[in-house]
Amino acid sequence: MKNLFFLVLILGCTFNAFSQEPDRPQKPLPSERPNRPSPSESGERSDDRSESLNSKEKDSMPDIDLYKIISVKNDTTYLDTTLTILKDYNFNYLRKDNFELLPFSNTAQTYNELSLRKDYRRAFPGFGARARHFNFMEVEDVDYYHVPTPWTQLYFRTVPEQGQQLDASFTINTSKNLNMFIAYKGTRALGRYQNILTSTGNLRMGFSYDSDNNRYHAKAHFVSQDLLNEENGGLDSLSITQYINKEPEFDDRSVLDVNFENAESTLFGKRFFLDHEYKLTRPSDSTNSLSIGHTFDYSYKKFDFKQESAENEIFGQSFEATQLRDQTRLEVLFNEASVNYANSLAGEISFKAGHTNYDYGYNSVYIRPGDTIGNRLSGNFLHVGGSYIKQIGGFRVEADARLNLADDFTGNYLAATASYEFDEQNWIRFGINQNSSAPNFNFLLYQSDYLNYNWQNNFDNEIAQQLFADFRSEKIFDLYASLSQIENYTYFALNEGGAVKPFQAGNQVRYLKLKAEKEFDFGLFGSYNTVMYQNVLEGAGVLNLPEFTTRNSIYYKDHWFEKALYLQTGFTFKYFTKYEMNAYDPVLAEFYVQNTQVLGGFPVVDYFFNAKVDKARIFFKLQHLNDLVDGNNNFSAPGYPYTDFLVRFGIVWDLFL
């Protein structure tokens, strides 16, 4: 895998960076706009950009609009080489905005969730080990491309202590019909505390193809991933006291004692994916279109927890005193066929039917007095579904549904939205989501060398409904509101004996979320503000979230050196109210509910200096700057300290041939 990464890096560096095509903020193509575009990305003014380019350079390269990024659902955006405040928010390990997440101290560790993140388009249980899945790339995380010239993107970012984070991608159209891409994202970070080294890799490669007669379309990818974290169980009780008291001799975090230094957990994954479609009617027929499609998805996941010697005081008794190892595997083979009909009056209608084969579990059966825990959950089932899309002017209706035809894993979902677009920057959308699905596999069956971590449950399906509204206005603000209700909410928590176990809530959980965003532009100065309010109306004992979360940035922006450099520099403030923060369990790689410690309620101030030179965006950050003033004794989870002051540097560089 490392050899593949260096191959991509070498190929990318062979292409020169002299292209000077006009920059534009990233936006969807008018005919293929995603459901929820990103907020306004004001930054470099188009008139300033155009003045910085001479006519020879503008004529020498294709227009930036021709560099297209295409999602698995065929939502299409342009390549965006501008510098905006949102690019600063996305410049992190996940390469996406982590406003609703609280990171642990080391890069590529896990995140505590500051909001409820639920997939309402799911009718089948997930794998488990959710704390290790934040950087796991699913089908929807892999993009496809169509480019007029080869394009390489290089990403680099420093990490705490020893190591670095790199993400390199290369894509080329060998013809107008065929695009191929390869990318590798790798991270290695030692961290400041004992035994929290992280080492992760995400390899993805694939292609997309359109036939000359525009009847056949295909996209496919292969992904191989391994996400390793050394585990230390958090600080021990004495070190927690020393950390909270801000004792100067412990500013060197490596001298703080942790619960253990002999464990690691790794999430492995491989996936082969193919989605293709053939049009039975002539593409020139703009009134009626009939096509057939097929989706193939083979996925393999393995979670591996290893520990050299048992920590019985923390996790309870164990079968083995040394060389403990828990391995959990899941294989899923998914096939779906579809018939798709589009009519200028009726809209787009799709009927789907598919088959799923699944195999989850372990190698042996666990027999204990009066009870037996099986080793497999496996089987086959069929499903049917459909979707509908209709657009009249600015009004658009969408619906998507699926129903499992199964005895063991019954499930269904329905998602429907209605939206009206006044223009590209102003729209409103309403929607409803409903789904019924079995809890994740690790709630239903789990085996471990620790006695407390063995169970087999017959939980009911989680049944969830959500109403939401999405409003966007460039002149006013962006607002998202949702009301969710969940029956049979499933979670991990401590039992009466202090062991982590799966539970299912007897009462329903109801949850309200309001999130507002607004950008202000004052010429050379700008401000971007995000506020989130949450209220657990019912079920506060099993769903713990902060009531308020806010992030506010104020910055200076200008062109320097005769517009050769564009910069944004300023401060970002983030704060969330105190709450009973979920705790982390390294054996499961899951968070569990605890109601004894109230944490949070601390501000974080970052200073950033970001610049754009040609097609390179340079990021410099003083992270958690207020730590230098009042010290740091805050937590990302009980026993796991929040990150200290850090100096961060990185770059994103787009290279064209």
C-alpha cells in the first residue's frame, strides 16, 4: 500500500503547476445541484482573479468548469481552488467540517459526538466499532471525475509529535469516455500521551465510463483501509487529578500515567463496488427515457482488538491472562437491479429489487453454565424499493424507499423531500425520514476474551421518524431544524456491576435540533458564525448532548504582492455547554452513556493564517491558543484529555498538466 502511495506522489510531482485557469467557488452544475449546497463561499473576488491572469495563460488551459467531481448519486461539482473560511474548517484529519465533533488529543484518534448522527436511509444493521469509523470511507465517500487534463491534488498536514498526514490523488481521462483515478490517504502520529500512536491508510482506485452513443454508463471502485489506534484506557485516577490541577511538572504529557500501555485496535476494510446502467431508448429522445441498472457491492470488515496482558481491574475477568485477541468479521454481498423510466411530464421513476448475503461473527461458540452464545449471524434476504423525482421550475419533489423481505432482519425506510429554489443562493426544503432497522451487529452478538464482553441479544428494531426543514438565504442566514423520534433506542452503558453492556430504551427518545449559519462580509474583513441548539425532549438519561454549541470566526482578507498572494487571517472561537459526556470503551471501540461526570463548557480559540499562491493553499494555525494563557485541564471524554496548544502547518496543492 505504501508503494502505491509513493507511486501516486511521484506521478503527481511530474506534472507542472503553471496552469492559471480562472478560479471559481465550488458549486453544483445547474442541472445537477445537490440537495443541500454548502453555505456561501465568499473569498477571492472574481474581478480580482481575472485581472491577475494574462490572456495567454487563460487561453492555454481548459476552463475550471471542465474539472468535474461526481458523486455516486451523480451530483456534480466543479473543482474549487479558491481559499475561503470554509476551507479552513475542512482542513483537518477528516477533510470535512467537524463542527459537531469533539476530537481526541491525537490525530486519527476518535471523536466524541456533539450531536445525534443517525443514518435514516438504512434498513440493515451496521458493523459496530463506530468510534473507528469516522475516517472509514463508505460508498458515498468515494468520488468520480471527468477532467480535460490530468489533475493531481496533494494534501499535507502536521500532527502532534512525530509523524504526518498525507493525502494524494491523481485522475486522468484517457479519452472523453473513460476516467481513471487512484488516491491514498495515510496518517501516522505518535501523540503526546503514552501509547496513543495512530497509523491509518485509505487506498481507493476506480474508473467511470460513458459509451460513445451515451447509452451505457458505469462507475466502479476498489477500497482498502486499515485504521490502527494504540489504546491506553485514558489517564489513571492519580494522573487525572494531576492533569486537572494543572501541575507544571506534568506539562510534559508523556510523564502522566495511563491505565495500560499494551493494547491496540484496528479496523480493516475492503470493498469492490460497481454501478452501471444501460439506456434502452435513444439518448436523443428528450420526452421518454427507459433504462436498466445494476449495482454490485462486496464489502469486508474486520475489527481486531489485541492486548498483551489482561487488565482485569478495568474490564473484569478474562479467559486468558496474556495475548488477548478479539476478532470480529462481517462480509456483505449486495446486488440490486433497477428499471428506470423518465418522462418530461411524469418525472423520473425507478423500481428496484435486490438480494443481500451477510455473514457476521466469530470462529467458535461460547458455552457457559446455563447459556450458550452463538458464533454467527448469517443469511440471505431480498428487498424491493423505488424512487421518484419531479421538478417543475423551481419546485422539486423527491422520494426514496426500501423494504426488506426477510424474517431475521426486517427493515424499511422512506425518505421524502419537497423543495423550492428561488435562485442558486436562496431556497427552502422540507422533508420526512422514517426507518426501521435492527441495531448494529455488535449490539446483537459479541465475543471477547474478557468475560463481561460476551452477549447475544434479540433486540427489537429501532424505529425512527424525523421531520426537518432546511432554509438558505444569502442575505438573511442559513437555518436547519429537525425533530426526531426514536423507539427502541439502542446504546451502550454501565450495568449495575460496572461493566459496559448493550441496552435498549424502554421509552421513546425525542430530540430537537436547530442550527443556524451566517457569513458577514465587511470588505477587507469577514465573519462566519455557526450556532447549534439541541434539546432532548424525552430520553435525556440515554441520549446526552450539549444544549448549545457555537463557532465564530473573524478574519482579515486581502490580496498582497500585486495580487500574487491572497490571504485570510484571524481567530476562531468554539464553545459548547457542559453535559454528561459519553465515555469511550477501547475493547468495543464504542462510546457508552455515563451519567456521573459533567464535562465540557470550555472555550477553544485558534489563530489561523491561510494563504493562496497560484494553485497552492497554505494553512498555518495556532490551535487552542488560550491554553497558553489559562492552561488546559479539559477532556474529550472521561479520562481522555483534550488537545493542548499546537502549532499546525499544512498545504493543499492542485497540479495540472
